[in-house]
Amino acid sequence: MKLSNSHLAKVYEKVCKRNPHEPEFLQAVGEVLESLQTVVERHPEYVDTGIIERMVEPERFIQFRVSWVDDNGKVQVNRGFRVQFNSALGPYKGGLRFHPSVTASVIKFLGFEQTFKNSLTGLSMGGGKGGSDFNPKGKSDREIMRFCQSFITELCRHIGADTDVPAGDIGVGAREIGYMFGQYKRLNNEFTGVLTGKSMECGGSLVRKEATGYGLCYFTDEMLRAAGRSFNGARVIISGSGNVSIYACEKAVALGATVVAMSDSTGYILDSNGINLEVIKQIKEVERTDISEYTKLVPGAKFYEGSTGIWKVKCDIALPCATQNEVDGNAARALVANGCYAVAEGANMPSTPEAVEHFLESGVLFGPAKAANAGGVATSGLEMIQNSMRLTWTFEEVDAKLKEIMVNIYKKCANAAEEYGHPGNFVAGANIAGFLKVAEAMKWQGLTH
Ligand code: NDP
Ligand code: 2IT
């Protein structure tokens, strides 16, 4: 990482000293600081008011024990987290991740990035994130419910419709949100919009399920069109086969693309005729089993063990939608060598710094996560608005608002990149545009946290 600005270099040194065992958090902070060099030169007031030092330290970090009883009557203990990173723009807002790889570092990197992402949506949302090292794989529905109830019984004292509004992320969908919502309602005796990503029956919003994947394609479509390209006729690969991947696939196909490969944590499938998404939905949403099942149901399709092999599949457009650091330098080089001309991140921080550098140096159109996957949280923001007004918009109404938000995010990134001397670099553009709105709000609010 190159930080020639001495203030930013000092801030980063302090962050490294304070968080020595948190590589994902340091990676996320390093990338943003690198983008801010021209910003601090033009805005010395952000240095004088300590805005950047404050932004890299969460306002609050909560860690707690989650005990629950499994189906064999045995007590299990997991670790729960919530980081309330920044409240300058609104109530803390961000998902909950249930996955064995969850650590304080993972939650802090996600919460830090969420602050800038939420800022880009233009809606009134601060940044937060949470989760647990609980592994939902292979658990019965009753075990999932007991875990969710125990988790929210502790977290409920820290959240609220105007305070902090969690949602889903890896391992957390409408089922888990429903169990947490029910227990929150019981404990607080109130039916409020304290969680988003709810099923329609619990006060959810149409399009929230599809929003991250659809939004990713709306952003990518805008980026492609500005470069004289489009999804139409393009060969696309999508990593993961969860919530984001499935609806990215659905929209990419609707826009004329052929999706030839998808993956999960066990491996990837290749189907040159175009993935049959109904089969994927059945395997991953209904049966919750492994993607290799696809080859039993679709003749001619192939399964390859190991999820990283997918980046060697020839494609025009790649949409990483599984997890952090899934695209490393080797994967990026393989993609570029095979003619891939656009990459947009559905997952959070899926590309390593080396991969991002290679994409930018090679002239690949690159849509960074904070901008490209903001459609999920943006639609959560729309769910909060509908909950406050106690009404429900139609699918078409929400979808139109989502699309408008994604097109605006693209414009904000492109304009900020241009204005601050990095034309075409949407990583810098997203970080700068996201940062400026939060920084201005913090300036107006004086020295708070
Ligand atoms: P899901 O739990 O629905 O799906 C996750 C998918 O990624 C699964 O296919 C899973 O495989 C795979 N996966 C998870 N961890 C790993 C790993 N360590 N290695 C390889 N594959 C892995 O999660 P989402 O689709 O909701 O989230 C995917 C990404 O998108 C995450 O980075 C998340 O932070 C981000 N995101 C999500 C948003 C949302 O609204 N849900 C919004 C914005 C970003 P398997 O089935 O085998 O576990
Ligand atoms: O990373 C993300 O933006 C999400 N997981 C969605 C968060 C939300 O509050 O909808």
C-alpha cells in the first residue's frame, strides 16, 4: 500500500498498532486511506477535526456469549458480535453473518465498509455489522430457531428501529430474520422495523430478496454502457450460489447474458448451455445442499471440486458473489488472460489488493463492492421507509427506486473519480464519494463520538 500523505500514513500506523491481529479490517482501512490522499490535500479541515482518525475507530463494539441447546440436549456456546461503526448519517445499519469464519476482524471490516456503502445509497443510514461464528450448515430448523432466539435475546438491548437495524448476510436470510424478529417482538412488546429482510408476512419489502443481485447487474449495466458494452450476448461467471449470486444470475440472464458457471464452498459447476437457475434455486434455497447435485439433474453439466477453479473459466464478465478475498492475484491474472473485460463485486471485498491492482492496470472495468452491491442495503432502507409509513409499495415501485439508486451510485463514483484525479477508477470514486458525505455530516455534528 502506498500512503505518501503523512497524516494518512500516521493514521494507518496507529490502526495497525491498535488492531494487530485483524488482517481483514486492516485491508479494508488501507484501501480507503489510499483513495483519500487527494481529498485530505484539498480538505485540510478533515485533518484538523480528526475526522479520519474517528472514522477508523468504531463508535461501539459489542461481543457476547450465545448459549443454546442442540437437538441432542447438549449445550453449545458461540460468540456473537455487533459493531456500531458510524452513526453520522442515520441509525446503524448492516447485516448479520452466521459462518464459522466470523471473527472480530471480519465484522469490523464489514462494518467499516458498510458506512461508505450506505452513504453512497443517499438514504439515511449509518454503518454497522454483526454476526456469529455459529455454523448453520447441517443444523435442524429447531436448532436454527433456538440459536436465533438466544442471539437476539442478548442483541435486542443494543438495537431498535431508530438506533440500529440489522439484516441478513451470509447464512442469514428471511428464515433467520423471522425467528429474530419474532423473539424481539416478544421481548420488547412492539412490532417495529427493527430488522430488514423480513418475509412479506412480517412486514418485509418486495424486491429485498432480489435486491443485491439485481442492483449489482443494474450497476454493472451502467458501467458497461458507459464503455460501449452490454450484458447482451456476454458470457458471465458468478461465484457463490446464495442469495446474491442467484438473483445476479436471474437479472444478468434477463439482460441477455449467458451464465456458464456458479460455485459454492465445495466447488463449481460448468454448464456451457447456460445455468438452469430453477435447478440452482431448488438445490440451494429449498434443499440447502451442495451444488454438485446440479450435475445429477442437468445432463452435460460438469462439477469441479474446489471453489477457486471457477476463475479459470473463460468469460467476458465475472461477478464474485461469495466471500472476502476469493479472487487473488492468480485468479485476476487468469481472468484477464482469458479476455474478461468487466468485474463487479457482489460479495464484500472479494478481490485482494493485488487482484484489484491487476484489474485496474489491465483496463478491466471494475465495480467495487461498496458501490456495486449497495442495492441490498438500499432496499433495506426502502423497507425501513415502508415500515415507518406502515404501507407496502408494489414490486415495480421498489424495483424502479432500486434501479434509480444504482444508476446514481454509478454516477457518483464516476464523477468523484474524475474530480479527484482518478478517471475510470471506481474504487477511488466509491471511497471518495462515500467518505465525503459521512465526513461532512460528522463536521456539522461537532465532536461527538
Ligand atoms: P449466502 O449465505 O446466501 O450465500 C453465500 C454463498 O457463498 C454460498 O454459495 C456459499 O457456499 C458461498 N460461500 C460462503 N463462504 C464461502 C467461502 N468461505 N468459500 C467459498 N464459498 C463460500 O450469502 P449471500 O449471498 O447473502 O452473501 C454473499 C456475499 O454477498 C457476502 O460477501 C455478503 O457479505 C455479500 N452481500 C450480501 C448482501 C445481502 O443482502 N445478502 C448485500 C451485500 C453484500 P455454501 O452454500 O457451500 O456455504
Ligand atoms: O453487506 C450488505 O450490504 C448486507 N449484507 C446488507 C445489509 C442490510 O442492512 O440490508
